[in-house]
Amino acid sequence: MQSDFTFRRQAIIVGVGLLVLADVALAVYSWQLSSSPHTPQHIFEQQELQRKMLQGDIDRAQKIRNDMPNIKKDCDEFERALPPASSGYSSVTSDLGGIARKSGSRLEDLAFKPTKIENRGTTEVLIDATVSGDYRSIMQFLNGVQRSTNYEVDTLSLATESNQGTSGGLKISLHLKTYFRTAA
């Protein structure tokens, strides 16, 4: 009978311990729920903010979709405005030469490196040019190149020109980029 009482006593202690442990766990869970504001108004405000953000994304996507025909038309006009590859090299040479003459500088060297752009009917042409002159003429040349819609200046390096007794001369090496139309 004594062993039966000890077993009951241990079972009661274990049961009470489990109840206390469950009570502590529920108290922690209840405390976490009460510490974060989950009122219906707060939940509604969060959902409304999320809805506005998503609606803004949808509006921007719709604007892009609506602008696509105009963008495509502008791209097609740009591609049609590109010089054809058959006469593009001579037009670049005469164009850069004209800008150099107008500015009072000298176009000394011109080299082309074409790269076909697949599936676009265009060729990207890298142009290496060397131009010499005084400061004013070089600046006017660069201004003319930058105002031209045909060229993009990639890099520019500057050096002084040392001729027999001539001082103040500058020489620049330009790396330009342009595009030619290769498709009909």
C-alpha cells in the first residue's frame, strides 16, 4: 500500500508540473499576442497600404504598356534615321572632317571597328580618332561632336603636342561609337 501511495504522489507531482509548464507557455503566448496591435483597424490599414502599393505597380505597368507603341515607333524612326552601312563610313569621315574644319582643328587619324548586332539589322561601329589643334579649336570640335546626334563619346585622352618650336598645341584621342543600318 505504501508503494501505491508513492506512485500516486509522483504522478500528482508530474501532473501538476505539466500543468504549471502549460500555464507558463500559454502566458507567454498570450503576452506576445497582446503586445502586438492586431486590432481590426490596424489590420485594415496595413492591407490598405499594401493595396495602394500594388495598385501603384499596376498603374505603372499599365502606363508602360500604353506607351509601348510610341516607344516602338520612336525606335523604328531612330533605326530608319541611321545611315546605311554601305555609305556610313564615308559619311562619318566627311562629317567628322567637317566638324574639324569648322572648329579649326585637324583630324589626323580615323579608324573603324564594326561589330554586327544580331537580330537588329544594325552594326555598332567603334571609331578611334586623333584630333590636334589649340585649346579653343579642340573645345569647339568636342562641342560639335557632342551636339551631333550621330556619335557617342566613349573615352577621351588628352596630350600636349610638341612640334618644332610650337607650344600650346593639344592632341586628343577620341573613342566614339555610332551605328549603321545594315538591313533594308
